[in-house]
Amino acid sequence: MCAAQPTGPKRMIVSTQARDKSGKTHFGFTMPGPIAFLNLDRGWEGVLDKFVAAGKVIVRKDFVVPLTQKMTDSGWDQLWAQLEASYLYAVTSGHFRSVFVDTGSAMWEALRMAEFGKLSKIPPMKYGEVNGRFEALILTALDYPVNVCIANRMKPVYAEGVAGGMASKTGTWEPSGYAQLPYIVQVSIEQAWNEERNCAALRICRSRFDQRKAGTVLEGSMCDFPTLGMYIHGPQYAADFTDGSKAVL
């Protein structure tokens, strides 16, 4: 055994959850470049363009996830194999400072469809291996000096209908995707649009680095990855979360 030594450059593995049009794609593109962007969503157009125009290096890989589940078993197997290989390459290759998955909800859905061929009526006992496989993939990033942001959608919560009636919305929302994701990453946040102030906002839900910072809200120009990184780790680590790297793709 030997005395523990300080770690090298700071980084974060982050999950964010938000309703549509709340700024989660914008937040992902504020990570330091070069960014590997694994795109499983349709909300990037226009958002990506302004970052590229400003000089951000973003390498996009598109994955076509059907809006319905109508794809052959082999099709889902191929999609998941491509997703898994691309994520591992982005994390381990050393070509990227950051990896952005948009969305983790669709990524989790692709794995379940590849494994089970359906998304509902699956016995809980069958999820153990799949859960472990998904977690192990995401947490590969712990062994590499890379930032990761996994964006998740949110879905409305429904109340059971009375006497067999139709279920109704409760007015509350819950994350869509792998339920344990916020608990296995280093930092989890929730984003929303502040209607009163007409600006984006994020709330820190959990931080493995310092849980005392949970509950903090960052708004407006502070609602980005570099500000979150400096708040979590300290302003002395600003260079670890901002652009300026000479990394080669």
C-alpha cells in the first residue's frame, strides 16, 4: 500500500434530466471540446450550429432510433452494437475531452429492445444483467480523463383512473430512461426553463464530490458545464472545464 496522491486534471461524469426545450442539448455543447456527440435525438439542429460557428470542435455520430418499436431483432442488435462501440471509442481513444449522449433515454431503450425485443411486461428478475451491462458501459469513463454528459428526457406522471376510468396527468414529471443513472454518475442535475426570469436554470441534485452542494441552482449565463465544473471542484480548475485544448481528433 502507498499514500494516496491527488488526481490529475478534474473532470465530471454528469447526468441531466429535463423536459423538452429546457436547454439540455445546449448544456451538453458547453463541455470542453473536442466533443464526441452521440446523437439519438432530433433536438440538435440550430443548437449545434451556433457552437460550431463559434469554433467548438464537435464530431457527430447519428443513430436512427425508430419512433415506434417496429424494427427487427437483428436491427436492434446492430443499433446497440454500434452505440456501445461508439461510446467506448469516444471515451477511451484519447481524441476527445468530452462525450455527449443525447439522449440516454433512447440509449437505454435501444439496449432493452436488443435484449428483450420489447419495453413492457418484462419480469424484474430479468433486468439484473441488463442493468449491470448498462452501468458498466457508462462507468467505463471513470478510468479515462474525459468528461461525459448523458441527457435524459422527462415524462408526465399519470394517476390511476377511478373505477376503470382513463388515467389522467398529475402535473408532475419524472425521468425517462435508466432509473439508477442519477445515482451512479458523479454529478446529477435537473434543468428547466425559468418562466419568470426567461432564462435557463439547473439544480444540482447529487454530487459525489460534495453532497453539500446539492440543491444549488445556477441560472442564465451560469447554466453551463464549465460553471458547474468550477462550482463543484473550485475556480482554480477552470482550465479543465473550458476550451483551449490542442487535442487532435
